[in-house]
Amino acid sequence: MLGLNKKDLKLLLIVAVLAILAPFILNPFPEDSAMAQFNAGYPDLMQRFVIFGIFAIGFNILFGLTGYLSFGHAAFLGVGSYAAIWMMKLLTMNVIPAIMLSVLFAGLFSLIVGWISLRRSGIYFAILTLAFAQMSYSLAYSVLTPITGGETGLQPKVTDPRILDGTLPQGETARANIFGLEMNSSYDLIVGGWLFTFNVGYYIAAIAMLASFYVAIRIFRSPFGTMLRAVKSNQTRMYYTGLNAKPYTLAAFVISGMYAGLAGGLLVAMDTQAGAERMFWTASGEVVLMTILGGAGTLIGPVLGAGLIKYMENILSKINKDILHQWFAFLPDGLEDFIITIVYPFIGKGWHLTLGLIFMGVVIFLPGGLVEGGQRIARLFRGKKAKESDSDKSTQSTPAE
């Protein structure tokens, strides 16, 4: 079905179910409980989960399959964002043309960057991509201010032409929509003490993520994906057999860049603004962390890594000392202050320290990322079940002859 084997189809269905039920899964605690701090089922964060999941899936096609480590993928995210915002300013606030243009422009830009950068490999390739990203950031931040808005960025204005939309009625502001249905439209479902929010923008982004995930599966299982793995395994041996690896690596680079452009366009569709900060080198490093944490070269790993980092960035970073005092109020004052003193450096503004420790632990003990961790746990349970079944068989009495 859909050109997938049973295992891949099952994985796609699992991801689809998780995406559909995300408002329920990410809000496990009642709104009035102390643990509501850990709920992540609000639209802005759910959108970021799937959008940066797309970004990481695309990066994984390049890094996970070919082994080429790019430190400049944020440039394509930024180009996609700027292309989308200009489409909204000039043509229409409908997000479909904006997203299409973001993918196209990011693909063209990645073709140029990839054609130059792929002349080198290893650390030289990584430095070249980083240089391109930083040049793009500098151009967007200062030199190309009339096009990019510089430090303040760009957002739709009432005075924008918007050829297809026409003039807005006085007092109204331009809002991103899909055929009239606004992206920020939400429906709240209250069940007891729980609040579940169903947002139009999230489900549009989720559909895009599922389509991206499906395409990634097809690439991984295709002869093209096999050639990319051969590049990662031994590129020199490929040359000796008469195969030129450059067209394959360039194609992977462009596809990866188009994924980043799609993510950039979706960011603008959800929050109609674009700024140069999306092209900074830290954004490129973030997608590297996402992919390695989840499991480079795996299908679901980058999505898990993106979810983990965005959850920590938006949830763990908001925990302050007042919240900690509420949690540990049942302890004696001296012990309460001692525990808070130990815990506080790892949360709030110090959440990067926790992320760094997690990253070190994954690299040292789980080279395959979160996916490898899940596989080890599954094998552990399977081993226990096998031992239990063997012990049951051995305890069964044998009838005497």
C-alpha cells in the first residue's frame, strides 16, 4: 500500500495517529494541577514540533544517508521564510503559494551552495556550508535590508499590494489563511479539568510533515537511497567501480535544502514574520543536534530529536524558582532550599546545560540516538518474555510412561 512494505506502512500510520491525537497526548495533566507546567498541547509548540521535524527529516536525508555534515542548513530555512513572506506581501495571504515558493527558492539556493560546497568533503565541506550560512545571515541582517527588513525583519502590512486578495477593509489586518480558513483558528474542547486545543495551523503543518515523512521513506527505500548509503560507506570504492557520486550527493543536498525551505515557509504560515535570526549558525547547529539525538540515518529519529529539543526549549526553560518552591514546599525549609539550589542550574535559563548532558549521554552510550534506546528497551522486554515462556515450558510436568 502506497508503495511501502508492512513495516514502513505501520511506522507511517503510527506517526499519523500521533500527529492527529497530539492535542490529547501532549496535555496529560489537568489545567489546574501543579503538573500542568509540563503540558505541551498548545498550538504554537505543537506547530514547532512538526515544522522542525520536517527540517530535521530533510537534514537527515543528507547527513544520515550520505554522511555529509552541513553546518549551514539554516540558510535554506531563512530563504524559504523570506520567499514565503514576500509572496504574502505581493500576491496573497493564502499559504499554499507561499509554501510552494519557499520550497522553490530554497531548492535553487541549495543547488548553488551544494554545487560549490560539494567540491570538498569532510570538515572542509562542513566549513564551506557554515561560511555560506553566515554570509547569508550577514547579507540578510545588513546589506539586503530593503529586501529582508534587516534587524526588524518582515511582516505583512495593510499597504502591501496583495494582487489576488485586493484591498483590505479598513480596520482589518492581513491574516494567513488557506482558502479563507485562518491559520490561527482554534477549537477548544474542555473535558473535566483538561483543555484540548485543535488548531488549523497545526494540522496543516502536520499534513505537510506526514507528506515529508512519506517522501523520506520512499527515498530511504529507493535505489537512489542505496546509492547515498554507498557514498557514506565508501565513496572511493564507488569511483573505482566507475560511478560518479557527485550527482547523487548534489541531489541529496538539494532535496534536503527544499525540506528546510518547506519548514521555513510553514514557520511564516504559522507566524507571519521572517527575520535574519533564522539563518544564524546556532539554528544550523540545532538541527544537527536534533538529528543526532533522535538517531541519524533512521526514519523516525529526527522527528523525536526535534520534539525533545523544542519541548525542553519551551517547557523546561520556563520553570523558575517560584515553581520549584511550589513543588518542594512539603520539605523542611533547609532541605527545600538545598534541593532547589542543586536543581535550578539545570532548568530555566540553564536548560542548555541539561541538553548538553543529554547529548553527551546519547553520543557516549546510545550512538544510534533515541531510536537505539527504544530498540534496546524493546529487546529487553522481548528477552524477558522469552525467558518467562522458557521457564513455563520447563516447569510443565511430563506424564510418566
